[in-house]
Amino acid sequence: MNLALRDIRHRLGRFLITCLGVGLLLGVALAMVGIYQGVVAEALALTRSLAAELWVVEAGTRGPFAEASRVPGDVREIVARVPGVAAAGSITLRTAEMAAPGRIIRAQVMGYEPGRPGGPSSISSGRGLGGSRLEMVADRRAGLALGDTVTLGGDRYRIVGLTRDLVASGGDPLVFIHLRDSQDLQFKLAPPAARRAAAAGAGGSGTDTVNAVIARLHPGAEADAVADTIRRWKHLAALTDAEQAELLTRSVVNRARAQLGLFTVVLLFVTAVIIALIIYTMTMDKLREIATLKLIGAPDRTIAGLVLQQALLLGLAGFAMGAALLFAVRDKFPRTVALGPAEVAAMLGIVVAICILGSIVSIRAALRIDAQAALGG
Amino acid sequence: MAEAPLVRLDSVAKQFGTGEAAVRALDGVSLAVAGGEVVGIRGPSGSGKSTLLNVVACIIAPDAGLLALGDSVVWQGGRYQVADLRSLRRNRIGFIFQFHNLLPFLDATDNVALAMTLAGAELDAARVRARGLLHFLGVGRRAAAMPARLSGGEAQRVAIARALANDPPIILADEPTAALDSERARTVMDLLRRVARERGAAVLVVTHDEKIFDRFDRMVALRDGRIDEAA
Ligand SMILES: Nc1ncnc2c1ncn2[C@@H]1O[C@H](COP(=O)(O)OP(=O)(O)OP(=O)(O)O)[C@@H](O)[C@H]1O
Ligand SMILES: [Mg+2]
């Protein structure tokens, strides 16, 4: 006869409401874990999608995400000829505001040459950039549909394709345009003084600037070795994809990560305290029943089992409710809530641990209850 | 009764509180109850009747004296001589409490069956026996009812069934007939007498109920924590 279940069944409504409360709390904690993971996932989404193995940037910088980087457009040919490189593509990257009918969309605009590295690895609907200019592939997070037009730098772009879950480290959606369009845009959006200087200066080289060149390597080529070769050009620096990913997580989103991580820990701590208090209240509500169990000779193990099992049931039912709620609403979050089976399982483990630890105090209190407490009327 | 007593108290004293507020609930009580004997305890309210039963049930520790149950000395020299009081309570003592003390989340059958499973019985067998006991006590039709839905008398009889569940050699009852009409009261007392006769149990019953005084082998009167020989 399972006393824990029987007691819960006896006051099921109250237990379910308590579970729901715990569930909301655990749902928030789980959301924090997901948001924390989401920041990392978002920071790496672009580099993963580009599938670059090597990033060639301006010497002395760790661009193009952590620091600004500018290299001449002809670097692409140099990189393409380095032994071990299979393909190289120039990219530009800048934040810009685009005007859609009735609203302004802040986006990370990326320019690349179709057919060369730099585009999204998969298009979820529509197509990639084609031969004609003023086309745009946008991420769904920008809220645009195929065929929509947006104004950027005075030009009207048409949306020809959509991607999924491609955002910049700050959370802005990514949009892709032709490299030439992006270079024109760079020029148009530059401050007037810089624009005059560029127009008066050494002709084409003023506008043929990109932010980085990315390369894919032949199978078997060592990224580190190829990077070393490229570093011999004094005006270039090279980062392997692993270094770039490390930079993105350690440097670019580090503060956000630390902030969210700390907050998650605080939230888990608060959750633990609240669950422990709820278990304690649940136990003290049963003071008379526990004293009665002692009167009829129930051993400590029966009483400890009652408290512990109810604590675990509370935690598990609450967790199930919280997780179900979160998964139901997580697409409504403005930023990615990245929760895989690993995170959910880890959180479940934490909840079980919290329930076990949280019941220790209550079990001790229950074992100290005097059997005489049940003798009064 | 020639046999050794199943319950023996020697000069047991119990005081609640200290100083001005001190109450001598038991003041040198000596009493022996043999197997097969049904002893009644009466006395005015506050005379220490419940305290006496609770001392025998090892729920309240005395301050002085000696308590022996069967062959074993249970309390002596300021401390219990038995490590696991609860095992003693579930295996050797059946207690019918003044306020029933049924578990509110178990139905009548399982309140009785729980006592048996705690003593090691199989649940199914325990339930069968529990229903039998309830039926015997006239509450068979209420076997599936939750305690909150039982009348005072019905709850009392479920509590009696629970106390008898493990065939304990010692049965303690604190006003077991208070909530019953006189016919039911006599039935309950006859049952306790039968348990004493057939199983050789020692039965100690606190009661105010003059209607059943004739059902005891012996009456003990308490007054201010002492046995009142005059009564
Ligand atoms: N836990 C306790 N703490 C303090 N005093 C107590 C306690 N239990 C009993 N007493 C006191 O001890 C005395 C004896 O109490 P007891 O309950 O044994 O009386 P009783 O004979 O059972 O009375 P009643 O017929 O009203 O049930 C009373 O004065 C009571 O107030
Ligand atoms: Mg009393």
C-alpha cells in the first residue's frame, strides 16, 4: 500500500495546484537554461551554416565578429590559390536598418558571391540568390515573406528565399545579398566625408573592400597549416573555424553568457529553496497523520519514504508541467530557446537532486514529530 | 490468575511540567494485568487514566518506576530498555485511541489492513482479514468508506478492528464505547472479553460508562494519579 500516493489522491486538487506552481517555476528555470544555450547556439549559427574552415581577416584583428576587419577584394584570389584551399569567397558583414512596409527591421546584412562560400547552407523556402542584383535571402525571424520588398540604402530588394534560425550574436536576423550590392551599400551608408575621400582616392580599390574571406579546404588539408601559410602575407590574419567559434563564445557573447549563466544559477537556487519549503509545508500539514503512523508502530523508513516519495512526485509532476508549458510557448520567445534532450535530462537530474536534498530537512522534522501529537482531539 | 502478568507497572510516576505548573499525572501506580484478564480503569477527568495507558503503550515515558510487558522489562532506571519501541507497539500492542486516529487518506479497510502490512502481512490477505473484522464489528457495509464519512460510532469500531488486527497480546482502549449506544457498547465489550479469553490477551480499558462496568473482571479507580483503593 503506497501511502504517498494514497495521501496525494486524497487531496489531489491541492497537490495538482502545488505541482502547477512548482511547474511554472521550473518552466522559467528551464527557459533560462534554454536561453543561455540559445545565446551560444545563435552565436554559432552563422559560422555553422557557412561551413567555413578558415577565416582570412585583416592583420592584427580577430574579425569579422569580434573586431572590425577590412581586406582588399583581391585577397580572395590569393587565398584561392593557397595549396589546400578548395574554395574561397569574400564576405561583407554589417548591421543595417531596412524599411519594410510599415516597419523598420534591424538586421545583420551579409554580402557574398553566389557560387562561392559565404551563403547559407540551406534555404527553408524559396531559393538562394540568383544571377540578378537586388535580391535578398532573409531569415524567418525578420518576419518577411517570399516576394516582399524592403528598402536598404535607397534600393529596393526583393525577398527570394528564407532561412531558418540564422541570427547574429546580438539576436538580429541575418539577411544575405549579393557582394556587389553590399559593397555599394557600404559606400552609400558610409559617412559623407569618408565617401568623398573614397571617390577622390585611388579609384576602384576604395570600394572593392570586403570584411573577410572564408575558405573551404580539400579533404585532408590541415586547417592550421593552411592558416600558417596565409599568415605569411603581412596584411592578413587567419583563423580556423574552431578559433572563430571559440572567439564567438568566449569573447563576443561572453558577457551575455556570464549574465545568463549567473542568473540561471540564482534561479535554480531560488527554485531549490522554494521546493524545499513546499515539501516542508506538505510534511507539516500531515503532522497528525505522521504522528498517528508512529502511534500504530510505523517504522521511520515508512515515514521517510512517505515524505521522499511525495517530494519526488511533486518535482517530477511539476517538471513535466513546466516543460510542457515551455515547449508549448517557446517559439513565441524573441530569441532562441535551445533545449535538446541533454538539457532537459540534465534539468530533470537537477530537479530530482533538489527534491531529494529538499526533503532531507522535512524527513528529519517528520522523524522528530512526537507520537503524542496525534493524541489530542 | 496464576500466570505471570502480561502488563506490570511498579510505582510508576509521571509528572507534566515543572514548578508551580507541575501536574502529577501518575503518582506511584502499581498494577499487574494477566493474560485473559479484562481490567477497567475509571476515575474523574484528569485523574491520569489516559496517561496510564500511554505509559503502557510506550507513547509516554515515565519518570520513575518500572514497566514490564510479558517477560521483558521495557522501562526502568530512567530509560527504555528496548531499542525499537515502534516494533513493540505494532506487534504486541493494540491501542484503541480516545479520538480514533484513523488515517484520513485511507478507507476503513485499508486503515485496518495497514496495521497488518506494517507487521509484515501481504496486502491482499490483510484486506481480506480487515473486511472480516469490520464485518464482525458491524461496519462491514462501511468497509470502503473514508474516515471523514464515518459516524463517531463507526469510526470507533474501525479503530477497534485496527487494534485487533495483529492479534496483539496486549489491548489498550481509551473510552472505546464513548461514541456507542449501550447495545453496541456491550457488543464491543463482549468482543474484547472474547479476545481476552480465547487468545489470552491482557485488556485494559479506560471508561466512564457505568453501563458496562459489569463486563470487567476487575475495576481500578484512579484519583489524582494514585490508585484509589477505597473505591
Ligand atoms: N502532554 C501533557 N502535558 C501536560 N499535562 C498533561 C499532558 N497530558 C496530560 N496532562 C495532565 O495530566 C493529568 C492527567 O491527564 P490524563 O489525560 O491522563 O487524564 P484522564 O484521566 O485521561 O482524563 P479524561 O477523563 O478527561 O480523559 C491532567 O491534569 C492533564 O492535564
Ligand atoms: Mg483521557
